[in-house]
Amino acid sequence: MSDQTPPEMDLLRFTTAGSVDDGKSTLIGRLMYDTKTIFQDQLDSLQRLAVQRGETLNLALLTDGLRAEREQGITIDVAYRYFSTPHRKFIIADTPGHIQYTRNMVTGASTANLAIILIDARNGVIEQTHRHIFIASLLGIPHFIICINKMDLVEFREDVYERIKDDLKGFVAKLSIPDITFIPISALLGDNVVNPSVNMPWYKGPALLYTLENINITSDENLVDCRFPVQYVIRPRNDQYHDYRGYAGKISGGIFKPGDKVKILPSNLSSEITSIESPSGPVTEAFPPMSVVMQLQDDIDISRGDMIVREHNQPNVSQDIDLMICWMSSTPLQPMQTYILRHTTKETKAMVRNLYYKLDINTLHRIENVPDLGLNEIGRISVRTAQPLFYDSYRRNRATGSIILIDERTNETVGAGMIRD
């Protein structure tokens, strides 16, 4: 068995975001329905419900799984959905559109390769559109698909589609978005979702599913900076393996191979990789996001939270960290408060030293001289950690450039941070 997933069946994680009633749930339901990745009993249940109500098949009910959501007609929590085609596997993070659920969107988008932003063709670009695009950009998502939905309700007019594209150009130009695609769709009728639309012959681009299947994500991972946070040290008690010492974890950056000269942080001791094993057996190279066990030539004291790097390519090492943070607690963040900070496999205490400003994420303006940061607000802070962190900037490496803050008393995750350059 190969230790690597075949390229044609790699995994794409994407998030969906849009305002209320922009059609996120319907779009996801349409993707699952048209790719035949829903169970027959689910389909039978939806068809019976449609007959009872005298309605057409409501594909949105495939994703609105929580009773409270159905009763209010909105998506509240982050709902993860799975489907696949012969070309690729997909994980969808369906996130809510309301401003009071910004933290949910941050959670769903934090691991995504791609963001689908839905816009109602009747309403065009609104404040929430700017907010969703900005948050996804802040989280370093490299690929964007802007779906102008409900084209059937504007008579599939090309001028409506072009006007919305023009309205977004100025805003998008202010952000660091390397790849952006616009697609006019009707999630309800299926136009340009899985199959090309016969109602919009003026659109010459591919349908949404084709774009999702073929977008190149191989360059999304950082394959330059070798980073291996140690999660667990394996020391079998069996006498047969009394000399075995393996270091388990997930590759966070770069490409490691047996024979590589490496350095261990924080000790700064050097060694050489003698073997790398994956769940499928020994491998000749390891790269993100593989989970592996490494063995080193030298018997070095290494524990959870240490990091294995290349000798001539090391991360930043510091106890003073500058962050953009999304606050997720109803108890505001204030300077001089102490939290538990988790970064890769390391956990340490941290004190908030400064709150520089919070962002108006609709206008991108900075609001300075604020006393605290409230629920769902995003701002820039600095923290001082009890132990040094080994990190890269978030824009360079999302794995080694992100942290979470945890309330010491409640063990609640209260903040998600992105380390600045």
C-alpha cells in the first residue's frame, strides 16, 4: 500500500460563507445531491416532506441538521459535510452568516484551502460580503470562489453579474488574495453548480464542481521551511525494542528525509534523521500534512512541545509575540490578563501586554485606544509567554503561525490568533 494519497484523490477543505438566505445550505445540498453522495433514506425523507408540504424538494434540509437552526431558518453552528467525486475528496465547513457568529466562521475557515463566498444576485455586494471576504483573507485562505447565486431571480442577466464583479474589485484589491474566481450560479436549479448552465450561455467559465475538482492546492503547503513539532515520544517497554526511541507528530512545513541534518529546539543540539515511518511503513520523505515517527542518530532528551528543524532554516524564537486575534468569549479581553496559550504541540502561560487596536471589519478601519476586545471582535495584541515559542508568521506558515488562548479557570477556548510578520 502506498503511503501517499494519489494526486487525483487528494483532499480539499473548503468553507462557505454568505449572508442569511444567500443559499449556502441549498448550494451544499445541491453539490451532495448532484454528486449522488447522500443516503437513499435521507433522500426518501426529504421527498416525503416535500409531498406533505406541497413543495419542491428542499435541498437545504440536507445540511441544516440542528433543530434550532431549522426552526429559525438559519445556520448557527459550524457544520462539517463530506462528499467525494472520482477526482477528489471534500470536507465542507458550512459557517453562519450573522455578524454575531464571526467566531464560528473563523473556526470553520481556519483549516480551509478555499473559500466559497455567496452573494445574492438581487442584493449585490453588502457589508457582510466585505466582512466574510476580509476574515477569509485574514485567515490566509489562498483560493476564493465568489458565487453570484440566485441568477434565476434576475433573469440570468449578464449585466447583473458584471456589476457585482465590478463592485468587488476595489475592495478585493486591498487584500492579499492570490487566486479569485467568479461564477454565476443558481443553487436551487443547479445552474453552473455541477453542470454548465444552458440559461447563461454568455458565461464561458467552468461550473463550480469542475473548479473545485481541478483547483491546484499542491503549492498551498509550505514545503520550504522544515518544521516538525514533537507530539509524543515513543519508548516501547518491550525488551526486544529497549533501544527504540521515536518522535511522533505531524509535519508542519518542509520536506524531511532520512539522512537530513537537523537541529532540535530549544536545546539547539544537532543530529541526523535515521528513519521516518508513516502508518503504512517506512517512507523516503515526509511533508505536510503527513503524520510520521522519526528516529534520530543521537540519544537526545526531546519531549512534547520541542521542534525538529533543519540546521540552516530555523523559525523565530521569542517570548514576545505580536498577534491578530479573534475574540471568542463573552468575557472581554483586557491587557494584563493571563491565559493558557497553545501553539503547535506546546502549551505555556501567556499574559496580554498590549491591545493596540480593533478592526472595523466592514470598512477595514482601525479603532485605537480601546479598553477591551469583545465577543466576535478582531484586534491586534501582543503577549508575553512564560516559555519561548518556535514560530513563523501566519502568512508564511499557517500551522506554526497560529495560536489559541484558553481561559485557565473554565478551560474554554477564548481566542484564536494569527502571528504577525
